[in-house]
Amino acid sequence: MLTACARAGVPPVVPSPVTHTILWTDSQAETRLSRFRFVPDSLRVVAGDSVRFTVGSGSPHLVEFDIERLPPEAVAHIRAAFERLDPTTAPRLHTRFFQQVGSGVTLSTEGWPPGDYGFHCVAHRALGEVGLLRVAARPR
Ligand SMILES: [Cu+2]
């Protein structure tokens, strides 16, 4: 089918940017071993999509990208995105804390190079609140 379309000169379908949601959770009721989590803790996006980090429950959370688990050329893009949100925390690649359920930040991945982006919550990293964003190149 794809081959037929390509032969007919039909351009490939380019997906429109979408906004994904990742929740910060404090799911004490589920298990004490993995109380603090990102849900989902792994997400695949296409460059240009947005990612909304939202408090689902519990304690104050923030998101910080792991400078050692990023495509090297991604650091400047993340810093620029965070700069628009809060210049005081941007140099360290993290947001401020959010606590109220439903509050959070939306990051656009426009221009972000493809690769794996590790992130965590500074407050609960040792308790397992870590995640991974897989950014794929947007088809042209
Ligand atoms: Cu947290």
C-alpha cells in the first residue's frame, strides 16, 4: 500500500505535533517500594511534540534532565526551554517544585535532537522517580 502511494507521488503522512502527559505520582497506597514514580516512566515522542509534566498526587515534585544522559547537543535546547519557564533554575536543567494536583509545566521538544533523554525528580530520585524520554526525528 505504501509502495503504491509512493509510486503515485503521494507524500508521506507527517504526524501533527501532539501533547503527551507525564504524571508525578506519590502512590503510597500501591506499594511502599515504588512510591514515587513518573507515569508513564518511559515515553516516545516525535520532535516538535510537547510534554506536559503534571502533579498527579503527593509531595512536591520537579523535573530535572540528567546532563550525563542526554544527547550532548540537546543541553542548549533544554536550557532554552527552561529559560522561558524560570531563568533561576534553567542553568541546572530543572524546573521549580510543583505540589498542587494539576499544576506543572509543558515543554516543547521543537528542534530537540533525536535521542534518549533521562530525567528525574530531584526530591525522589533515590526512591525511583526517574524517567526516560525517547525523542525521534520528525518525518519530513
Ligand atoms: Cu517527586
